[in-house]
Amino acid sequence: MSAAPPVSRQAQQRGLKNSFHAALHPDEPLWRRVPSRDENGHLLADFRMLIPGLRDRSGLRQQHTLRIINAVLKHYGAWVVFADMNMRTNLLWVSIRPRPGLTLEIPAAIKTLVPEALLLAPYWRSA
């Protein structure tokens, strides 16, 4: 991944990966910021997870949950291209390099450590 401006200050502080696109603007809707292709032009896969009640937790509990999610994403760092945690909607959106089963494997790893996490939509783009 090449360097990109921070998607948001909060995401940067929590260590979540940013997109490789250089022309991103944090005020753009997420669907516009999420990359659809990697730096080599290959299509990416996405999944989204809802973490119910995350925004209503205390700051320490939020940080703990976000550290767990970040650790899982770092473990799969070679595959994760983009991640965004929207605290207002409690929505985690992750774009990954395609590999069969990975859109279920990573969310399963997150759910194992954050049981309240719900997989909303694994998604494979077609050309």
C-alpha cells in the first residue's frame, strides 16, 4: 500500500489502515472513499460488521474493542487494504485482497474476540 492521507483522525489514532488512494477526503461518503481496486488494479472484496452499542460504551471499553479489532486486522495485514470504523453508526467496513473464504475468516476472528459483532455483508465485486 502506498501512503495516503488519513481517512479520519480517529481511525489514524486507532491504527486502522487507510486506503491507498491519494485523493480521499474525509467528508466524502464512505461508499466513495472505499477502494474498489488495489494498487495493481485488481478488484477488492469487502465485508461490513455492526458492533451494536459500541458508541455508547465508556471510552476505555471502546478503546479495548477497537484494539481487538485492530489486532485482528493487523494479523491479516497482507490482505487488508482499507478499514473504517464509523463510531456514529457502529459500522466497521473492511476492504481486502480477494481470497476464497477470507470475507468470512476475518469476521469470524473478530466475532470470536468481540462476540457482539455481527457480519452484515461480505461482498465480492465482479469485473
